[in-house]
Amino acid sequence: MVLRPRLLISPFGRAELSNAFYRQVFLQRVTEVDARRAWENFELDCRSRLLQAVEFPETAWNGAIDLARRFVPALGVRTLDPLHVACALELGAKKFWTFDERQAKLAEAVGLDTSP
């Protein structure tokens, strides 16, 4: 039996990932076919339960406000960054995956592991 790590994905995470894939088309880094293929692979990972779908925790809104007050003055993150990190905290995540350097700094500031 192979044990897989528990990877959580909220509706917010799905929207974020979709935007990231298709933004790469806009930036002309990948083709639309490549982006579609990446999305299909993501969907396959969801169906195979490599990723576990979870609801967006309602309490993450207040957590995002708290993180904004505490960290935005020093880190300059955008509105969705504290929301994303607050969601991870509310879901009990230990690791946080992001390609955004400021978002990673925020996640690290609150104790989340951002190492690959």
C-alpha cells in the first residue's frame, strides 16, 4: 500500500490554479493546449483523490483581516495572499505551496513550511 500525502484544495485554490495555468497562455509561456492539458491533469489528480477537495472555511475571512493588519505593512502582499494563507491555516495545513515570493514570505511568517 502506497501512502500519499494529504493535499487539500479548496474552491479558492481551484480558481487560483486555473488562473495560474491560463495566465501562462497570456504571458505566452505555454500554449492553450498545454494549459488545457495541465488543467486536465489537475482534474485527474482530483478524481484519483491525490488532492482532497475541501470547502472554503468561513473563518478564513477574519483570519485574512488579521494577517493583513499584522503583515501587509512589512510584506506588501495583495488581498488574496492573506486570504489564501488564512485558508491554509484554518484547514490545519503544515506545508504551503506557492510560486509567489511575497505569499511564501507571509506563509513562512506564520509558521507554514514552503519548502518543495
